[in-house]
Amino acid sequence: MSPEKAFTQEQKDAMVAAIRQAEKDTSGEIRIHIENHSKINVLDRAADVFAELKMHKTALRNGVLVYVALLDHKSAILGDAGINAKVPADFWDSIMKNMVEKFRAGNITEGICEAVITAGEQLKQYFPYQADDENELPDEISFR
């Protein structure tokens, strides 16, 4: 089954709504990518997807990718250089931990949504929303 078909329309809408909610308070740009398998190290695969989605093209280099390989039970949260230059080294750890706990309980959509919203809340202290903020990346979920 394709990863897109693993989610109902309501679940996909909830994830997109989480992105939009998160981006209301930060100039950070958040994307979700879901696929079935990561044939390489999960962080390397997330970095490849980050580049494919051109997430490094934001003005402040403040893109965030929530990456999930459903059937491999692997996930990663990857922030761009602008974020990583400002945040502590363990910035993503608690968000990842909470997301994985939701996944283990069978709540994939809830885990992704909470991770996205929490990332937005955390990012607003480093990249607050600006009145002239442009949505530089699409809010839709990327599937492969």
C-alpha cells in the first residue's frame, strides 16, 4: 500500500492543519514527508528528502522536516542550518521522543501533528513570525 493510502483524508487534513497552526507563530517553515521505507540511515534519507524538497531555499534557512518511514518504523526531525546555528544540540530530542511514543501506541497522525505543533512553538523564540512573513514552502504533505 502506498503511504498516502495509509491515512484517511481527515488524517491528512489534520497534519496540514498542524503545519498551518505551527507556522502562525514562527517564520520557520515545516514540511512532513512520509514514505514506506528508508533504505539508508534515516537521518541521511531525511537529509536527501530535505534537499529534494528544496527546504534549504528559505531566506533564513529555517526549514524543518518531519520525516517518517512507516513500514520501517523510522523517523527523524531535521532542521536547516539557520535553526541549528541557534538552538541547543538536543533541541529536537524531546519532540522526537514524544512523537515516537505516540507511534508506539499506534497514533501516527497524532504523533506527527504534536511534533509539528511543538516544533512551531519552540521555533517562535528563535524565529518569531514577522508581519511580512511569506509562506516559502508548501504546507502539503509529501509522500513517496
